[in-house]
Amino acid sequence: MGMVVPLAVVEHGAGPPLAILHGLFGSGRNWASIAQRLATHHRVIAIDLRNHGASPWVDTMGYGEMAEDVLSTMQARGYDRFALLGHSMGGKVAMIAALEHGTAVDRLIVADIAPVAYPLRHLAHLRAMRELDLAAIKRRSDADAALAAAIPDAAERGFLLQNLILENGRVRWRLNLSTIEHEMPRLVGFPAVPAGRTYDGPTLFVAGGLSDYLRPEHEPAIRHLFPHAEIANIDNAGHWLHAEQPAAFLAIVEGFLTG
């Protein structure tokens, strides 16, 4: 286990604490609209995971390490027990946090990811971002044009380019791209869990009906580790279910949190 990293957070609202963990290439700011809605009844803590957003850069990204970052950051802010919502990579961090620190996690929500290994994805995106000539970039549209061949989906480019910072005539990435690329084999995997270890608290998995990340065949793996899991599905939503169908996502999540 490496060093624990103090994470950047933005807090909203008042009430029982709820931490939100973003996915790969994201940050807490991607969840601002959802966080503000949930903040009507909760103290929402939107966290930037290591090597993302405003959090520090380090050389490793094991899920155990990232779970410890989250627990330490929450405890440092006075939250010893809290609900935890994680999407994609953040969902894997949330699952490990719950499995390793079950007494701290009041209830768990996992958005469109399962406790399984996936094929390597995103390497072409990572390399295109790393190879971008930042010295030639004067405005975000320059970067968008330069990435178009490697990343043809305009919405996907727009999401990734939220991580490009232009300030005082300088351009830099908010992401630690080299470490993320190096750690991708670990990030697409899922750590071995000690035999018999489960999280027995209330658990909700939310799948995007158009996504291939959380499928019916993953249910045995889910139930093995999370015996009380509920599994909900949002039709007409892909992997970014909270952005594509926010009303449906909020209805499911708020119902679970107050249930």
C-alpha cells in the first residue's frame, strides 16, 4: 500500500453525508448538478480522486490505495460514517472502500460498473491526449480539432477537454496522463477480495440499459460480495447514465438513500 493522498473536495448542502466518486478522466465537478440536487437532503462531498481534478498527482492508482484516500479524506473532514456513490472507476473505489471499511460506509451506490475485470479500453484516447502538442494550443477549439481524428465522438472529446486548463498563456492537463496510462491494466481489473469478505450494508447497483459495463451476467459476482444488493436499470441510458437520464437516476438514488 502506498502513501495516502489528501483529496480535493467540494461540499454542498446539509444533512446526512454522501460522498460522490467520479469515473476515469472525470472529477467532482462533473457531478455538480447531481450533487446540488442531492444536497437538498444531504451533505454532499464531491471528491476528486488521485491524479484527477484538483487532487495531487502520485505514481500509483491501486484501488486499495484510492479507497484509503477516500476514507482518510472523509475522516479528516469529520465524516466517520457516510453513504458512498461511485461511478465507473469511482464505483470500483467505492466497492473496495465498503468491503475494507464496512463500518464507515452507511450505504453504497454503484453506477454502471461491476466487481469484475474488463478489457483494456481508452488507451488510444490516452495516447492521443499525451501526444497533443500543448505549445500549439491557443484555445480549446484547437485541441478539439487536433483530437478529432483519434477521438471522433464530439461529446466524448468535450468531456475529455474539460481537463485541459488554459491559464496565463499556458496549457496543461489536469489529469496525470502518464500514470493513468501506466496503471490502466490495474484500473480495468478488480482486486482479489479475501475469502468470505462481504459488505452487508444496503447496496444499490444502477445499470445503463444501453451500456455493456453492468450486465445480467455480472449479477453472481455482485451478489457474492454484496449479498443485499438491489440492481436497477435505466432504459435509454448508456455508461454516463447520470448525465444522459438525470431525472431517472436521481429518482432511483434518492429513493434508495431515503428508504
